[in-house]
Amino acid sequence: MDLIHFFGYDPENSEERDSLIAFVSSRLSSMEIGAWDYYSYRSQQGPEFYFARERGAEPFSFNIHLHGFTDEFLILTERLSDPEAPMDGLIKARTDSGETFFWENPRAEGDEIPERRENMPLVFKPPNFHWYDHLKFPARARVQLAAFPFQVELFPHGYHFPVSDKAQEDLLRFYASPIGLRLVEDNLFHPILEFGGIITAVSSFTYELSNRLMHLASVQTLGLCMDMLIPASATDSAPTPGMSVRASCWLTGRIKEVYPARLEEAVPSWVFLLQTRVAGAFYHDLGEKSQMLGFWDYLALQREPENPHDPRAVAVLTPDGDMLGYIPRDRNHEIAALLDQGEKMHARLIYKFLRDSTQEYIIRIYTRNSVRLDR
């Protein structure tokens, strides 16, 4: 799949290609993870370009993602490193709905029939692959899936996808075929998914980089929800809620939250309190250790009631006990009060930005008990 062409650029036109790369490169954020450098540009409308390379090496990869609004719970089962591009890779997962999926499998004689499977396995390409090195699988995760179709068809409301067995035709308003799993078996790391489903919501915009009209559709297939970006030129008519859609797509996914795979392992309880930046990271420079911090790393919260600058100070510590920074002063009142009451709390790292002397971190804070903070 030609990702540049998807956004309206001709990859054979060096002027257009260089123009796109120059625009994106001037607005990059960066992330250093071990031996890898990741660079990303996120537009205000949702599409994100990201590049990756091994530090000191020239070859780099180019990929896309979409910051949409649809979350899906999946069971993450495996990280799959791409032997041809070690800066990239796939996450293998399965759906967590318990619903039956239908997809087409060819028989020896060439016929295609629907086949039943529960909790369908699939693969998706995450942005910044090594950002997720520290995750322990299996794990239950909230994932933001995004589909970039290279083939897409729209059908009127109430459409049923045809099958050879007419008795099952009413069941095939939804189906999914995880082509990417078969490709991985052949050592090809392409997260291709074929599916049919129903569009539940649509918004449209003119993309800022190419002035190309795009439709952002939320799609429901059996047990799986995702966002799909459809160029207006890809279909004869505009998508609307209630229409059926059939597509072959490049599937990406950003992992948002991670929980134990089994509820009995959920200690401490995962009650989300707030999301915040870490203040003062510049004054507590971790040096090379900052490169080793990864997504969802555990962070301890420690009260400092004797802090001369702020009696409500709450320090954020790495798993090794190093000082990362503090909960910002305008966000720490309730957190400090709860810690003083004996509340068991912790934080998880979800974002970091490292460039030159700049260090920025964003964390999510969780507790055992169900408490409410005034936002």
C-alpha cells in the first residue's frame, strides 16, 4: 500500500514528495527509545505521519496513524518484530467481545464459505513500535484502531453481504478476514484486514496538507469498532451513517491503556483519577535513563509534606527510585490529600518528548478506591 499516495501525493513526483517531507519535518516531535529515534507529526485533523530509524543509520521507515475517537478493548498477545525493518513491527491481538466472526476461507475446490471463530485474532501496526517494549503479554488493552483502505465499497442501508449459503445470509452484515496473520506466517509484516461492517458516524474535512476531501467514518463490525479514513475520490458517493462498507485496509492501532488480562490479577484496582504532565522534569534530568523509559512503565507517587516550595508536593519516581519530577502544583491538592489519608495510588507513563535539553512526560494516575476529583 502506498501511504503517501493515500493522502493525495504522487510518490513518483519528487517535487510533491519533497514538499510533503519538508512540511512534516519542520513540525516533528521526537522520541528516543533505546537505539531508536522516532519522529512524528500529528495534524489538527487527526492523521499522523511517523518516521523511525536506528540511531546513526540512514535508512528510515515511514508510516501513518489516525487520532480518532473510537476505542476498542483487545487482548494483546504478542509483539512481532519485523526482520526486514527492525524499527517497525506488529502487535498481535484478539477481540474481547466473545462474539462470533465470519470471514471467507477458500476451499480446495475454490468455493468461499463463511467460517465461525470466536474472539478473532488480528495484527495491527502501532506508532513508535519500541515504545511498547516493556508491556507484558497477555494484557487487556484499550486500543484506538485506524483503518486506511486501499479498496473500499459502500452499500445502501440494510445491505447483507452475499454468501453461498443463503440460510446464513442474514448473519453477514459483518465479517472480518485477518489477512495480516497469514502474511506474518510468510514473513511479510503487513497489517492487512479485510472486513465488512456498518458505518455508525461520519465527519468530513479538507486535509490541510493536500486540500483533499476526506471522510472519517466510525465502523462497527462484529465485536470490533474502528475509525476509517476514506478519501472522497475513493468512492462514487459520500459515506453516511447506516450504510454498509466493505474494505481492504492497512490497520494501525495506538494502545491507550493496559490492564491485567484476568480480573483477579487487577491489584491495585484500576480506577482512573486524572491525566497530567510531570512538572520540573528539566531540573531532574535523567540523562540516558530517560531513553529507557517506555509506555506504561510504573511510576511511584511520594508525598513531600516538608517540601519548602510546596507543602502539597507529590513527587513522581521511576521504577528505580529516580526523581522524574512532580505533579503540577495546580493539580496536586486532591492527590496529596488522598495520599495523606492512606490511599494507595500509582501512575503510568503514556507519553514522553525528548529533544536536546527538553524532557516532557505525561502520566495517568490510578487508585484502588472509587473516588471523584473535581476537574
